[in-house]
Amino acid sequence: MSSILGIDIGQNTVKITCLSDDSSKIVLSAIGESRTPKTDNKEIDRDKFLIGVGQAIKNLLNDLKIKSKQAVVSLPENEIISRLVRLPPLKDNEVMDALRFEAETFIPFPLDQVSIDYEIIEKDDAGRLVIFVIAAKNDLINSYLKLFKSIGLELLALESPAIALRRVLKLGMPMVERVIVIDIGEKYSDIFSINKSSVYFARPLSVGGESLTRAISLNLSLDMASAEEYKKAYGMKEHELEGKIRAAIMPVFNDISEEIRKTLALFNEDIGKPAELLVLTGGGANLPGMAEELTKTLGIEVQVLQPFINVDTTKAQFSYDLNTEGCRFSLSVGLALRSLI
């Protein structure tokens, strides 16, 4: 029974999900998270940050008694450049050359400093191609390769969050074709559009759960810890605390909903059909009243992603309520599914 580690390296936490393939089902072997060291600037302090991340991963592997050595790891969306590219009919060996020519128009670095990967997501009857292109700087990739070699893990792949999360959708929502996903992290969020399991659009947003907490802290003169508790308890509910928490976070909520609105319009333009569903995931997905407010604001069905819905969780020991907290681990689940579905 093969086991794969999905490792989600966030701004302040690292999350690990270990999944195994037991012939007819996918089994959760272990799950956990740990805080990572704080730095003022991840770009400047990347080496220092990754040393701390490496130690956090080693400690977590020991605590969870994980023996598996094969890992799939996420690259931060805000350090990835992605684009939908349309090309004329080409032979397979001509695609990369054509993409490198196109890449000069949207990659703001010399091409010898980046690695480019791609996926053909559509080919029409005339042979014309629609391709999702991902690029990352070589020094970022090399930093991750160095990190995982140092802690004794075999790095199977470095992936975009969008690529990993689409597997969770495929596993848990196989009948839904056209989806917008917003992954609400602590400091940043990512927004993706997915059609028939292919990624059409992906980009980071400079707002996250911490933005909501800070808005409460500033508006109600609370320390951040207290503001976080009020956010988790009352969220967008207008009848709680006279609607004060809702009113404090509404400007940030409006920024998020406007970005989703733009993505919905772009999706409709690219696909020719509207999205069927908006899916929330990440640590901020369970904000009370968030899904209902987005439905009312945007006129689309909204669901919180349940990444363990078709996973056997009875074999692992953990202290999480996966019904309410599982969405925080969606990315690590998607990464661990790489070789399993």
C-alpha cells in the first residue's frame, strides 16, 4: 500500500496529510500541522524561512510517526506566474517553443531564470490549442529541492495550488464541471476557475483571514487575539452583537466578493457558460455566514469544500473535527492525491 505526503507550506503554518491507496479506497494515514517561523519578508529571508520550515516538517513527521518518504509540495501561488494561452495547430515538439515565445509577453523575468510547465486543456476540431501555462523562478524551485533533500524526503513534484485542489474537486464533486474556487488563507487567498477538471485561471489575492481579523481589531479597538475569537464566533451574522462584527469586516468582504465577481465574468467569457458553483476552502472558509452572504451578493450556489468526503478516515488518529476543520487541509489532501487518482 503506497503512501504519499501532501505538504502545504503556508505563510505561518505547514500542514501534512498522508494518504494511502488501499486498492478500492483512499485511506487517511496521518494528518497534522505546525507553526512555521515568522519573517518580515519571505523573499529576502527565504533561506532562513525554509530552514525553519524544514525543522517544523521534521518535528511533525516525528510527532505523527510518519515513515513515508515521498512528498508532493505546493509552491505559493503568489510566486507562480500562470496564464491561459491559445495557440494554432502545432506538433507536440513545437508546443514548448511556441510557449516560450508567448511567455516573453507575460513573464517579467529572463526566460533562462524560470522553469515553464504546461497542460493542454482543450483542442478543437481544427487542432487549435488552449493551454494552461505555469512558470516559476529557478531559484525558488532550487530552494525547495535543497530543503527536501536536507530533511530526507523524496520530492515527487512541486505543484500549483490550483492543480492540487482540482483533484479534491474531482474526488468529492465529480458531477460538477464548472467551478470557481477561492482558497482563503491566513495572509493571502487564491482564486481559481476550473472547467471539466482543467484549470483556466489562477491568481493570488492580497487579502485573507488576517485582513478580516485586523478590520475587527481596528474598528472595535480589540487586540488581534480577541478580534480573531469574535470573527470565528460571529462572522457575517447581522443579528449577532448588533451586527458590529459584520459591519467591521464588510469592506474586506466586499473586496473579496468583487474579485470573485470579476472571475465569474471572465469564466463566462472564456468558457461560454456560467460557473455552476463557488467553492470555499482554506482556513477562512468556515467564517459564519460567509457562504450565505456570497450567495446573496453574487447569485451563485456556494459550498465549503469537504476534502475527506470520499476518504476513509477511520485508520488515523487525530484530534481534528474533519467535518468543520477539514477544509483547512484541502490543499495538502490535493497534493497527496497526485499519484492516487
